[in-house]
Amino acid sequence: MNIRQHRTLLINGGLVVVLAGAGVGSYLAIQPSSSSSSVVTATVERGTVLATVSASGSVVPSRNLGLNFTTGGKLTNIYVKVGQHVNAGQKLARVDPTASDQSLMMAEGSLSSAQAQLGAAEEGETPQARARRAPRQRPPTLRCSRPSPP
């Protein structure tokens, strides 16, 4: 056997001994000893419970549902109470319609403008042709008069 093989054998053998020792030590540390813990037993009897149990902590729901609303804004009415069971489609609250009404009016204005542009385009009239066809107006002339000396 050469020196290299002998050295490898010694190192591997030492590792096996160390691992075996660690395994035995872990087993002895984890194994419950019969003297340290004893099992307490009692016979069942009917009677009044004389013990009171109290606890403190936080109460959290078993599941939390995220709500997705199609619009946002200021709530004017709330129709349900905290913890109340609700059904699908049930009204939960009312949102102030002012902002959405304004958005609707702006959208309707944009729609009518787009429809007018579409009608003009279908007739073949371009904005440049419409501007040439319109009567030309001169811009007002501004005149400056000097005040007369006193």
C-alpha cells in the first residue's frame, strides 16, 4: 500500500468513527429517560368543573377576502355592519356619483365630437377644406390714440 492510499484510509476511517459517535450521542440525548418523566393518570368522575380558563391574544379571521370595486370615491351610505354576513350581489355601500357623472359628461362630449369627425370624414370633407370653405374674417384692427395735451 502506498502512502496516499494509507492516508485516505486513515482520514475516511476517522470520519466514520466521528459520525458514528455523533449518531450515538444524538440518540442518547433525544431518547427520553424513564426517570425524568412520569405519566400521571386519574380515574374519571362526574362533578362540577372548578377551574376557570382565561387567555389573552389577538383574534384574527380564518380567511380574509379582498374586495375589488369597479369605481372609487367618497362613500355616502354604508348598508352593512362589520361582521355581517353578505350575499353575492348585495349592495354594501353607495359611492357619491358626482365624479363619475362628470366623467360621463366628458366622455359623451368626446363621443359626439368623434361622431361629427366621422360624419365629415365619410362625406370626404377634411378639416382643411372646411377651413377654406368658411368665410374669412379679418382680425379686428387695434388703433392707439394719443391723449391730447392739456
